[in-house]
Amino acid sequence: MDYQHISTDLDEKILTITLNRPDRLNAFTLRMKDELVHAFGEADRNDAVRAVIVTGAGKVFCAGMEMQPEEGGNVFGYDDAEGMNPPLEQIRDSGGEVSLAIYNCRKPVIGAINGAAVGVGITMTLPMDIRLVAANSKIGFVFTQRGLTPEACSSWFLPRVVGIQKAMEWVISGDIFMAEEGVEAGLFHSVHDKGEVVDVARCIARKMIAKSSPVAAALAKQMLWRNPNFAHPMQAHAVESKMIYWSNEFWDGRDGFTAFLEKREPRFETPMADIPQQFDFWKDEKISEQLTVNS
């Protein structure tokens, strides 16, 4: 795909995706949505990519939705939907498509939020596994102040990240708050000088991938996101039992224990293509994949 609104760079097995419209404060467009969905899909399939960092070019991370699209038409891309209750497949929130692409990417994703992030500029970061933020950045879930409701799957992710009370406060008020408040609430991992955010993100990414099996890390990520949604810990136990058996018998665990006993570095050679994209015990993945097909 010919990227025009993002740029990508792969170095040390870390893919850096940069929102690349600095003249428009990296405002989110439908083309940016398509490019991000494509980039995360490629990252998921590419064994050369072990981790992904997302940041913005210029002074801010993302100023939200571009309100003056160059191509014209509805700013949210709803031109094809008709009536008040069109079929679901006719209406897809563009930020949600990006969030699902990030959620379905089996590589660790780190947000290096280098400045202000409002609207979709912050909601699309919620499925990322770790978020770092530049000091004094302005953050806002501003939808209600525009007469809109939240998007990008944020009503699912935000309460899980910061709890229901803080999510309610931020979303219902729509007020801007500072990065430091986000760190205190758990929205962000940590706050850093603006020029250091990407460097710190790279340090964390290198630490995460240095000794871990790509396959085990991918499966562990899915388990941590999905298993807490089960109604009983027995369901998580059933998933864990199957996963540790499969990983030990068929995937990278075959050499992991042997290498430990032989006091050598393990050979993690299982390609991601050998790992199922979905498992029967995670119904939500089937739903998200069906939505992707319908988009």
C-alpha cells in the first residue's frame, strides 16, 4: 500500500508507525484509517516484526478527526448509510476499525504519544498494550462537547484501563485534562520529555522482545486481553491448560525448556503462520473478524 498519511520504519525488529500529517496536527482521516488497518495487518503477519511503536510527526500526536476532508463527503465516511437504522455492515466507525486492527495484532503495541491527543487521537490508543506520553500534553475524550458519543471501541477499552469512575468523569464531561492526570489514573504508563518518548518506547520494546518467544508473547497478549472477560476463572484455566500444552508440544516451548536445562539460548523458530488466528474459546475474535469482512 502506498502510505500517504502515515509512514513506517522497521529497525531492530521494531516497526515504528508515524501519523504523518504534521501540517494538519496529524488529524485522523479515512485514508489514515485504511493505512493504519493495513499496517497493523502486515505487522501481525510479518515474522520480521516483533513489536510496534505508534507516534506522531511534529508537535502533537493526533488532534482528532479531520473536520475538513480533502476528498469531500461525510467526515465520518457514512455517505453510503441510509436512514436512521441502516444495517450494521453499512456503518463502521473508522476509529473502531483501527482499534480492532490493533486489538487483533498479535505483536506488542506501544503508543509513544508525543503531544496532544484528543478525540480519536486518544481513543485509538486504548487497545495499545502500553502508552507513554509527553509531559504537559493535552488529552481529551471530547465527544459529548461536540454532541457525539464515544467511538473506536473506547466504551469497551477505557473502563478496563482506568476503571468506570474515571472513565465516566472524562467521557461525560468531555473536558481536556493533562497527561500527568492520565498517568495517575493508569491511562499512561509514564510521562517523559517530548523528545524522549519514542526513545523510551524503543527501550521498552527491546526489553519486551529480547528473550521472549514471539509465539508465546503473541498468545500471552491475547490471553491477557481476552481471558478477563470470562465469567469464571475455570474458563481461564481451561484456556491456559490448552495453550501451555500446545506451546510445549508443538510450538516454541519444545526448545525452551531444553535450552534452559542445557544452559544455552533457546531456538524460537515457530513462524506466526503456524499459529491459529482464532480459537473457539474466544468468541469475540470471531465477531471482530466478521465485522472486518463486512467492512
